[in-house]
Amino acid sequence: MSFTSALRCRECKREYPLDPIYVCDFCFGPLEVVYDYEAMRQALSREKIERGPLSVWRYADLLPCEGEPVDICAGFTPLLKAGRLGEELGLRHLYLKNDCANPTWSFKDRVVTVAATKAREFGFGTLACASTGNLANSVAAHAARAGLEAIVFIPSDLERGKIVGSAIYGPTLVAVDGSYDEVNRLCSELAGKYPWAFVNVNMRPYYAEGSKTLGYEVAEQLGWRAPDHCIVPMASGSLYVKIWKGLQELAKLRLIDSVHTKMSGAQAAGCSPIVSAWEAGTPNIRPVRPHTIAKSLAIGNPADGYYALQVMAESGGFGVAVSDEEVVEGIQLLARAEGIFAETAGGVVISGLKRLVEAGRLGRDEVVVAFITGAGLKTQEAVTEALSPPLHVQPTIASFEQALGERSGVGTQRTADRAS
């Protein structure tokens, strides 16, 4: 059962029917889903949710869908206590929400399972998107599962791993010579011409709701309580805003106590329009041309940037931007300390977290959740040059010990002595 009642403009508050539309006819503001929370409160309980499937669909009553889900088991990913990383950073209660564990190895499976389900409800035969890679992977996979055609548009300079991660599902893959913002503009124009479900254009109000499930899961996995602090990667800003919305909804439904979570957002310095506006103390987002290895966050004109700044102010959170060098260092630190190989967005989050600790903006005893949104095998190019090459040896003990000694900077004899 769906508890949705309408779409509402986030600016002028005009309401619209639950159709595949995404912008207000009057003021051109973005539309979002409206729910009947009173009816939802009567129907929901912690126990009902806990009996649900181990996926985002355990929260089906909180999502804007009625049909059979297009489901490849997205969600309910691990929330890991990061003891070693926390000790290194000086945080006693650090957790990692590891969305690398999703079916196509990123959080985008959460939003696409909702968008694909809604697209099928509306009777669309084609699922499409503009993407920096992760979304293209997920759209192609969910379309295959649903028996829909898939057309995905990506910047032509995308990482090879993300291209293969889409092509394997057999979509029509379109590489566009231009930035993500130019790809997205093309798709917005195509959405007005072709009867396709563009998940992040005409399906955007429904699609974006899938990100709320990260907030739901973290609260449930913490024993039905909100964390003290979240740090989230920001591209369009939608994920950041929706995690906050998810926590607020649980409180509104009396499933958790009131929320006092500080929401901090991290971006790469080479594409940080939201953080730059936060640092300048202005609500006006100035678009930029991205120049960063963190391609999954390389959105120079973020659609939800203004709303992200509102959440940052309301929650008392912070913005932080890190260099490409810090991105690589963050990826390596996370892998070395906790055994998680994240893509560049994860490096942004970990290095951003480190910066916030160093600036005294995180308390040692706070419950902190860092959101790791995609797996590192998709962006191997970012770290390859920073890694040590393998030892190349002959199949003899002497060859091994010589190579090991040369790598460690000690003589062959000392290496052999230690071995004995």
C-alpha cells in the first residue's frame, strides 16, 4: 500500500497529481512526493519493518510505490563499527555505512529500484538516465531485471570500470563529449521528446525517495536511534538531503526519538560548489566546471545544492572539500584500516572526516556515521599510480628473499635471518 497523496512544489507549494513530472508549471521549482503521515503512523511499527525483507523494500510503506518491486536486493547493507579507523582519527564510536555491498556496488541501486518500479507502474517500456557511471550501471541492471529497454548517457571520459559495468547488461550506451552537466541537459531535452522514463529527470521525485532508506537503515541498525553526526558525499546534494529527510520521517512517525544529528557534506575541491557556498555564507550556488578525479561527484551545477545548504544550516553540520591527493589518501586509509576498497567518493568522505576531526568539529564520543557509497574497482585509475608494484621473483627462496630485502631496504642475509 502506498501512502502517497500528491506531488508538491518545494518552492511555491502547489500540488500536482502523482504523474511522471518533476517541475512546477508555475514557478519551475522541483516537485517532491507528499505522504499521509497520520495514516502511515497507524499502519507502521518497528516490528512490522523488522519482519520485512533484507532490502530497501522492508520500508515499502515509506516509499512512493504500489506495484511489484523491480528488485535485485538493493539495500540493508552493513553498518560496520570502524574501530581501527576510529582509533587513528580519535573517534570512539565511528561507523561506516558500506553501500559498496549493493548489487551493482553503489548506493544508486536504492534510487533505481524505486524509479524502475514506479516507471513500470506508469507503463514505460524504456528506462534511461544521465550518469557519471554508478547510476548507469544500476539503470542497466534494473532494466534487465524488469525486461525494459535501457538507454544510458554518460560522459565519454568515464572510467573504464563503470563503462563495462553498464555495457554488460546490454543497454544502449551513449558516450557524450561533454561534462555530466551537459549530458544531463541533453537528457532533459530528450525527456520532452521521447516517451522514456528518465530516472533522474521525469522520474526524479520518486527516484530521489530511494535515498531515504540509508537514513532508515542507519537508525534501525543503531538500535532505532539517530546518530550524532553523519558525513555524506555530495554531488547533486540529493543523497545528503534525503538521508536527513529519512531520519526526520522516522521521528515524525515516532519510530525513533527526536533527531539531533549534525549533517556534514564532503566534496572534492575540484568540484565543490555546495561547500564553496557554505564557506562563503551564501545560499547562492555558483556553478563550476569540474576538474577532479572524483568523477562520481563531478556535478558542477547541483540540482539540490540550495536544499543541501538548508539542511546544513538546520542541522548544524559542516561542509568540507578535499584535494585529489587527499581523495587518494582517503581511499588508501579506509582500505588499510578497515579492509574496504571504496571509489573516489569514499576517499572524499574519509579525508573530509579527517579534516573535520582536525578542525575540532567532531566530538570524540559522538556516534559518527560515514557513508561509503561505491566500490573501488570501478575507479582503479585513481589509485593505481599510488600503489606499490608486486614483487617479481623467480620460483626460488633465494629470489624471494632478495626481492623482499630490496623492498624493505635491508640486506638479503638479514631477511633470511628473520625468516629462520
